[in-house]
Amino acid sequence: MQSLDHFDPASLGAALADVEQDSPELADAKQKREFNKLQKRLRREVGNAIIDYQMINEGDRVMVCLSGGKDSYTMLEILRNLQRNAPVNFSLVAVNLDQKQPGFPEHVLPAYLDKQGVEYHIVERDTYSVVKEKTPEGKTTCALCSRLRRGSLYGFAEEIGANKIALGHHREDILETLFLNMFFGGNLKAMPPKLLSDDGKNIVIRPLAYCKEADIAEFSRLMEFPIIPCNLCGSQPNMQRQVVKEMLAEWDKKFPGRLESMFKAVTNIAPSQLADRSLFDFEGLEAKQAELLAGRIQAFNVS
């Protein structure tokens, strides 16, 4: 183990190369090769995101929020793979929030995590009843559900001494949020790969920020994760997020590379070319112009 305080680009390649391939039983050699390529790509993208945003440092205790969906299973698996050969020491603890949704299969996650030998906690909070009671008929439950879930998880992270909270949002989640905020919120924001909570107590990281949803879905299928569907939000009609998801999927189909370009734009912002007065000093442009012109005149007058 290298003596470093955080991931660095030089060590990532070696870490990926040294990770023992632990692919599931696949039908033939070609399928296994394709799985290994997919797994390595996801590891590389997660590793690059960790490096770029300094997500994980020496001694971190990372709480991996596990919902039972494809994204969080994949996040946990890739983080565990990287942890084995990472240039820093960090620990992982999986946490599932049991929101007491009717029919939720409570045995699935404990059975899976016990089999994998992963440290975990199941946090029981009846947020389902609160959401159903407080949400008007015909309205989506996402906003309130997310707020209650986030509050419960943030508080529990402090209880178990976790200083980082890992969420399974991927590239498309970030782009969908960008468009939802533009279309319905009147602001230009998405999901940052790394975030300090409003109270300053928690740092949230999104290790899958660079990963494509299609890659995650295929990896999840091949790994045969025991997926638990969300009956609270996933089945709601007229969800605007679903509409935006379909719009992005159509763009990706018609214009290959568009989503990559759009995500790059999220990381490459020019405040002077937008209109937010808090990010750029538009009022001071005249003074800046005068300063530049004065400097230019002095340069011309040098004999």
C-alpha cells in the first residue's frame, strides 16, 4: 500500500491492472471478455471521478447508501474492487434505509451483504407513511421522499462515524437534474460529484458521476444483483424526470456523442458567458476596459 493521502492518477492504472478479475460465471469466453472490459471501464471511470474530485482520502469511512437498485449495487461492488488495491486505506459500510414500503422484501439485502461479507446497517424509518400522508393526490412523492431519506441518512452517518456519504447517481442522473432545474426550477444546476451538506456536517460523493447508465444496467444484469424495485417513486405516472430521461435517450439514439458533450459542458462552465451577476462582475466591465486600454496606451508610448 502506497503512502499517499488520496488517490492519484499514477497509481490508478496499477491498481486497476492488479485487481483480480472476479467475473461471475458466464456462458462463453467472448462474454467473459466483454464483461471484463465493462468492469474495467467502470472501475476506471469511478477511479477517475475519485481522483478528479478528491472524493476519498486516507482513513475515510465511506457510508455507501444501498437502495437495492442497480446503481447502488454497482457502486458498492466497484468501490470494493478499488479498495483492495487502492493507494490509500479507507473503509466501507453499506447502509440501507428501510422506509417501510408495503411489500418491501426485508430479507434480500441482509442475505446479499452477509454472503459478500460486507459490513452493513439497516436503518428503519417509516418515511413511507409520512410521504403518502403529506403528498396531495396526483402529485409526485419524489421531493418529500428525497428530503426525508436524506435527513435520515445524514444523521445516521454521524452516528456510525462515517465522514463521507456515497450516493449512486450516474451521468444521466446528473444531466436529467440539469434539465429538470432549467425547465421547472428556473436555475442552472445539477448534481455535483462532491457536495458539502448545508449544515456542514457531511460530505456527499457520487463515485458513478462519469458512468453511463447503460453500462451500469449491463453490469448489474451480468452480476445478477438481487434488484429490489421501488414501488413508491418508480411507478408514479407523469413523472417529469421520466419524461426528461426519455428525451435524453432519444437524443443519444439520434445523435451519438451528444450526452458526452453535454456532460463535458457541466464540467466546463464560463460564467462570463452566462448572466448570473453573483458569479461574474458585469458592473465592473467598464472599469476593467479602462484599465486594459490604459495599459495598452502605455505600452504604445514606450520609446
